[in-house]
Amino acid sequence: MDFASFVTGFVDGEGCFLISFNKRSKLKSGIEVRPSFSISQHKRNKKLVEKIHGFFRCGAMRFSRRDENYKFEVRSIHDLCTRIIPHFKQFPLQGKKQNDFQIFAEICDLIYQSKHLNSKHLRHIITESYRMNESGTRRYKQAELLRILDEMKI
Amino acid sequence: MDFASFVTGFVDGEGCFLISFNKRSKLKSGIEVRPSFSISQHKRNKKLVEKIHGFFRCGAMRFSRRDENYKFEVRSIHDLCTRIIPHFKQFPLQGKKQNDFQIFAEICDLIYQSKHLNSKHLRHIITESYRMNESGTRRYKQAELLRILDEMKI
């Protein structure tokens, strides 16, 4: 049994690679970009979430009373780029989630280089992000974010 | 990357080991016992389901229009006992689903030996099955099945 391959299998079903956006008028670009990798499980599966947390040696676990889920989440761009992304390059996802991952890895790399502070790159980040997580819902429409970007001068 | 370990990881999140029951007045026991192992995925992940189907070399895939899912399912007791169960003994589940699996494997073994045709064993199968799949719903209450069993003479 290879636990690293097991983790990739589990994440292929249950994990989430997400780039989310928030309006932040205090930022020059007007838009905050927030990448995250997460796994949520019902509390009955807490031990497995802890085991995966231990495996990646970064991120944090928290409990949501609303849905009785434990969520393991990594938001630090450093941890994403040095621990999470290298794992999934070495042990690749086998399903549709591989598409999400590839976009996610590319965007994290841009953020790690601070390129999201540049309007051209941020535009690219927004359009690429909206090609991820087909089944999910988003707070803002893509056009709305791009409009904010057009109004800013960065 | 070890695909066998990957499969176990994927199943730990997305797979289902189930023992279901149907009332069958034509059977001596009055109750049909049906074990199954299955994985359901949205059609966008069809290729991965096909890959897992190919890995186990048994069972069948079918499409459900209702939820746009592909389901890979193994119902044959022979295939369950000679292909599915040995895999998860060699590459063990790491989460709560391991409990379900252990009960499932024990019950399949009894069925493979035709012990479910015996009232005492069938009673055991019913009570053990109802300890599986905590989050699921069941057509019949356990007490109802046991009552049917009490009324039959096997």
C-alpha cells in the first residue's frame, strides 16, 4: 500500500482546488485572489482527515457545526507551491480533477511570483479560474470581476 | 504512482459497499440478500470510472439519466469474493469505510458459502448489515426484516 497514491485517489474524489475572489477596495487591483486546497469529511471520518493533514505537514483543520464536517485546508501560497502542488505532480490525479489542478498550479505559480498584482496577469488568472470546478457556484460573475479590473489602474 | 493504492483512496471517498434486502415471497426465507460494490460519478468523470472498471475486470457500468451519473457496480458474489474483496484486503481502506468493508467481506463470505439460506445466519447478516453505511437510508427497517424471518420456517 502506497499512502501517497492513496491520498491522490482520495483527493480525486473528495478534494477541491479552488481560486476564489473577493472585492477589496483597499487593494490596488480592487480584487483579492485566494487559492486554496481543501478536503471536507463528515466528522465520522475525522481520523482520516487528520492522517492526510499529517501527511502534507501544512494547512489547518477546522470543524463546521453547520454540516458536521471537518475541513482540512491549505491557503498559504508558500505551502501550496512547496508541498501540495509538488505532491500532485509526482502522484497525478487520474480523473477530471486533473484539469482543475493544472489550472490551479499555473495560477499559484503566478501568485507566488506576485504577478497577480499586474492587471494583465490578473485578467488571465480570473478567466482561467472560471474554467475550473464546473459543478461549483461562484459569488461573482466573471464579467463583474473583469469590469472591476477595467476600472482600476494597475 | 501506484494505481491500486490510488483506487483504494478513491473508493474510500466515493465507493459504496452495500448489503440490500428485498422481500421475496417465493424464497424460502422470504428475504433476498443482495451485496454490491459500486462507484458513481458525474458523466464528466466517465473515463476514470472506465479505468477503475478495467482495473477490477468485472462488474458493469451504466448511465443514469436522472442524475447524469455513471455507475460502476459489481453484484456477482463470485466477482465480489475473488476480485473486489481481495483487492481491499491487500490495499486497505484508511477511513471509516473500512468498518463497512469488514462487515461486507464477512457477509459476502457467508453468502458465497450459501449460509444466507439458513435462518440463524440470515439473522446475523441482517443485524450486521444494519451496522453499515451510517449515513444511508434503507427501504425496510431492521425489525421488519427480522419479523419476516421469524414467520418463515427455514
